[in-house]
Amino acid sequence: MAHFKIQNVTFTYPEERLPALSDVSLSVAPGEFVVLCGPSGSGKSTLLRLLKREVSPGGRMSGSILLNDSPLHEWTSREAAAMVGLVMQNPDNQLVVDTVEHELAFGMENFGLDRDVMRRRMAEMAGFFGLEPLLGRRTDELSGGQKQTVNLAAVLMLQPRVLLLDEPLAQLDPLAARELLAMIKRLNDEWGISVIMCEHRLDDLLPLADRVVRLDCGRIVFDGKPRDFAAEAWNRNDADWISALPSITRWAIEQGPQAFVEPPISVKEARLWLHKRGNPTQYAREHSNSTVEPTRHGEPLLSADQIFFAYDKHSPAVLRGVDWQIRRGDWGVLFGGNGSGKSTLLQLLAGIRMPQRGSVKWGKAPLSRKHSKEQIGAIGYLAQSPVLHYAHDTLLEDLKHAANRAGIQDAEQEARAMADRFGIAHLLTRHPHDMSGGEQQIGALAMILLAKPQMLLLDEPTKGLDPQAKKRLATYLKNIHTQGTTILMATHDVEFAAAYANRCSLLFHGEIVADGEPEPFFRGEFVLHHTYAPAAERTC
Amino acid sequence: MTDSFGFRSLHPFTILLYYAGGITFGMLLFHPLILLAGWAAAVVVNLHLDGGREWRRWTVPMAVGCLLILLMNPILSHRGRTVLYYFGDMPITLESVVYGMTLALSMLNLLTLFITYRLVMSEQKFLFLFSRLSPKAALVAMMALGMVPRLRRRLQELMLIQRSRGITVTEGSLAQRARNGTRIVGTLLSWTLEDALQTADSMQARGYGTGRRSGYAGFRFRSRDMWTVSALTACAVLLLGVWASGYGFMKVYPNLGSFRLITGDQVALAGYITYLLLPLGWEWRDRKSWRTLKYKM
């Protein structure tokens, strides 16, 4: 059993004036499940990395970090590495070697373990995680959720007593995130491994955690039970605090203070609570907060006409006869499970891929006949990883390039004006790869909007964003939409969709199987209702 | 057949020994008939392993190579006493034609055998051997293997998106395309390096560099490896003995000797063929067990 004791830690990055952490004291008992939350830049990642000596950032630190009562820096390198395991955000970048089996063995090889010991642990761990069928597979063939499971299992091969998790769910779809979280909870419950986890979204996390610690500007501002955290957030009435709460709790809070004594932190609790108060559906319906009027009779702007698409001759078709129209003024949302072809459909609609059968039409004319110059004025496409949109050394150059291509006379001035509009003027001289995920996204959006497209296609724009960044993105999108741009986005984020969209569609098995306004859409879908329960609950 | 049966089931070390010997003797023995027989044996090995599919894919390059040697040797070398023909004032001798033929056969022999190497020595087996030599280099090789598909996929994604921004290698002037190409590759590399820092963190976090490393990939040296190694060694000793006593060659220069195989040559031939076909014994044995199983069912 291991426990961490962090005493009066103050940490300053080199060449920074203000400390990233100031006077942080925290003690984590053996077997405890602690969630670190707080806005971006609050120092939660820094704190987590200071607990893992091998990846600690350089800088000045005062105070002490004790692991099992001896200072962390006095541990031998092998013991320290084995005792504390770390899983990071990006599933891809943590994979070191080519196959799953090798990846799992990698840590044990580093420790020079005997082959017999390695095989036994491999058997145990593969059994626990259900990884046996994947052992011979190449790691790059796996889905994001599988990759992250492999990363977790690979860390556990060293039999750590403390597990540090740095936003491990941020890049996963809701289903995979829940599976991984369930696994983490099992490790905590059954193996007694202490878990310290950083995360923006507390939706499924709050009911599982033993303790919530909130950091703000490098200081601990809350340390206590999840339920108390929800109450504290309510009492403070601070948008930042409330945005970190699970959506179900937020919804309950919006009902007014008299409505509850203890805020519900899970859907089940909320149901019980509603039940006590009377008819839940009636209550919820009053509260539907879709703000935009639906467009039932607009002219079709972009339409898919019997689209079939497969990635190669021998693989099965991803899209099988999609027949779908997006009308002027729509703010459409495309739902669908992992691998249902959402991204593919968006790329086809954007004209950057061509269907093998069927056609995409802009107005009445096929999109493929349009010249590429005309196309960029018509349709803007934002990829799932915004980093793909950059090719220059600074953000300014990328914006200028985009402005030039859009045929703007004074490219530099326009680029700067756009940066001002999106609040990224201070990043203009920054290398795009040095910006955070949220900043990259806004930057890429600015680049696309320079061409003033009539239609904007976004592929999972809220993935990996913290609540503040998400809110910023929503404000910009709302502006653009009010100014007459039609928006279509593929997402897993039901809550975001429900708050802003005026049309929802579900892609399943290569076809659009449901299409309608948000309210009837969510009310009708039993499965969606459950998959995305908390958010759906909020809207219908 | 999978890695668990037949020739492929042997230990990487046994396989390495087989190919080392096969190639050495393919070069030491220099008699057209022996080499022809060796080539036939190598073809038989090919046929057993994958029905000769891989071998057929290499037919054209191999034929071209042999033809080149066959033609070049008489043109470049004018040794030998029997002049067949004058090409301008260049004598083409019978001896150099035969020598070229033998050389071509020898090369064909080695190439045919080497095609089976690719079938039998899988990536895993190779890395296993390699990690014995240098664990670090083997790790780098393994990481590189993991990296290649990742890079390829990223490049595809990057090109797809950048094309929508007008940065493409398929449109515009040649200079423009070249500039765009370097831009895309540069972005790919800096993006990948950025991510490599996280990979490095992940390695450190799992105790990389804290001391001696061990290897997980394990192949057991079983009794059939023992048998194979012994038999191969016996054949090799015999062949070396015969070779050292001057058999297994054909006298070509200065004037052509006889094609006839005398006793010593016959022993060399028998030894060489046995050596090459030895591992197929396991192939036959394991196939038979499948047949027996089927009859019983």
C-alpha cells in the first residue's frame, strides 16, 4: 500500500515569474480515488507530473513530496518507476513498439524480468483486460479505446501501487471512455490501487471518486467529497465551477435552490429526485433549451444523393446509399457510433473525397464539377485533429496563406483582424504546434472563415476541449450561424448539440436512420437516450 | 501452415544456421550439375512452403539477372583456350561461356533459397536473433516498425486536409509542387517529433533505461531443433571434407574439364541436396499427421 504526501509544494517553471503551483499540500491515502479538476492552466497536470519522477518538468520546486514516508527523489529509479504508473491523454503517442504483445512486455523488459515471470504476468493481465484476442495485432490497427486499454494494461504490468491518469478519457468517444473508466474503477476497488486522475469532464467520474480536489491558479481551492464539491459549486454560483459539474447536476441546480437538499450527482439519483417531485417528463419539457428555430422548409444547400463509399476494393462499404439534405440555415448535428462513417460522410460532403457511387450536390449542381477555388468559398471543413490544418511556422503565416487563397487583397491586415475577432491575436507569432488543442481549433476555424464559406463542416469540434474552451467555441459558432452560415457537425457531445443545434441526424450502418428536430429526436430514441443519458435527460 | 508446424516451427537459430550453410555451400561448390540439382532442391523447398507463390513473383528479376551474367561473362572475360566465335576482334571462348553459366546457376540457386528465407524467418524471429546481438538496436528496429504505418497514415491525412487549403503536390507548377511537398513533409516531421516527446515520456515512465533489459519474445529450442542442427552439422562436415579434398568443382579454365561427376562429386551432390531438403522432413511429418487425423474423423 502506498500513499503520497505532498507538503507545501511550490513549483515555478524556468523563465516564468509566477509559480505554476503555490503552497500545495495534499495527502492521498492508500486505495483512494482522487480526481483533480480545474480550468486549463490551473496546474493540475504539473502537479500530476511532479508525482511521477521520470516525467517531472524542470524548474524550481520547494516543499516535499513523500511516497510511503520517504522523499520521492530518494527512491531508486527502478522502484520509483514500478511503484507509480502513468497513463497520458493521447492514446497513439504512448505506444512504443509494433504489436500489442510487445507493447505489454515493454515495461517488464526494461526491468530485466525473467521470461517466465513476464509470461505469467502477461497471462494474468491479458485475462483481466480481455486483451487475449488482440495480443498478436499491430497496435496501429486498434481503435482509440483499445489503444488506451493497452496503454493502461502496459503500465499495470509493472504492478504499480499508484496510478496517475492525465486526462485519459479526453480523446475517447463516450462509450470507450465509460469502458475504460469502469476498468479503472475495478482496479481501484479490487486491486486497491490508488488512483489520481486529472479530468475536465466529471460526468461519469463524480459518482466513482472518493475525493475531488480543485485547483485554480496553482492553488488548491477545494478538497473534499464529490457531493460536497457539487454543493460548493452551487453555493459559489461561479460559472467556471458549475461548468465542471456533471450535466445532470447542473440541470438539477438550474431548477433552483429550494429543489433539493443534496445535489444529485448521477442520473439514477436525479431520477429518484424527480420522482419524488412529481411528473418528470412534464418538468423536463418546460426546460428544453434549444434556442434556435428549426428550418423545416429551407432550400437544400448541400445534398447527398445515394452515396456509396468504401476505402478500398476489398473492404466493406462505409456508407451505403446515404440520401440526405442540409438546408440553408440548418445547424445540423450528425450522431453515430465509432466507425459508423461520420467522418467519411463529412469529408465526402466537403468534397475532399469522392464517392464511388452517387453524388454530392451543391444546390442543384454536382459538387465534383465545381472548381476547387469555388469550393473553398462554398464549404469550409474542419478536421477532427486541427493540427492537420497547419503547414507554416507561425499562426500568422498560416492565416495569411488562407487569406491569399481566399483572394483577399490585404491578406496580412485581414488575417490580423480575424485573429482579433477570435481572441487569438496574442498567438500570431507562435508556432502552431506549440498551441494548445483548443487554440489550434480556434486558429483553424479562423483560417477557414477567412474564405467566408456558406457552409461549415466540423468533425468532432468539442473533442478534448475543457468546458471554457467549449463555451468559447460555441459562442463563435453561434455568431457565425446568426450571420447566415449553415453549420453541420459530427459529434458525440449530445449536450453541446442539444444546446445549439436545430436539427439532429443519426448515421448507422452507413445510412441515415433518424433525422429531425432535437426534441422529438432525443425523445424518440431509446438507445441514444441511454448512451448519452445525462445530457438527453437534460433536454427532454 | 502456421508458425507452429513444419519448417517454420524451427527455432530462429536453427533457421539461421540452415541458411548460413545453404548459402556458403551454394558458393563453395562450383559444378553446374551440382548447382542445378541444388536449384531444383531450392525450388522444391519453395513449393512446399507456399506453393511457389513468392518464387513466381521473383521469376522475372531472377531471369534478368541470370541472363545478364550469362551474357556479360563471355564478353568481359576472354580466358580459356577454345574460341567459339569472334565478336569483332573479341574472342568468345567456350570456357567463359560455361563459367558464366555456372555463375548464373550459382546465383539463381542462392536467390531461390533466399526467397524461402523471407517465408520462414518472420519479423519476430529475426528480431529475436537480433536482440541477442544488441537489445538496444533491436528495440530501435521494433519502434521503427511501429512508426512506419503511423507515419504513412498521418501523411495521408495531412495531404487530404492540406489539399483543401491549396497545398498539394498534384496541382500547380513543378516548383510550386516541390515547395508544397517539402512543406507537407516538414509539417509531418515536426508534428511527429512533437509526439515522439510523449512517446519518450511513456518509455521513461515504464522504467526504460533503469538497468539491464531482458527480452520477452521467446522461442524454445526443442528436440526437433536438436535433431535438425545435428543433421545439418553432419552434412556440413561431410561437405566441407569433400570440398577440402578438391571435389565438387568443375575445372573450367584454362580448358574445359569434363561434366562427368566422379565419386567425390557425387558425394558432394548427395550431401548438398540432403542438406537443403533436411528441414522439409518436418514439413512432411506434420502434414502426415493432418492426413492421419482426417482419416480418423
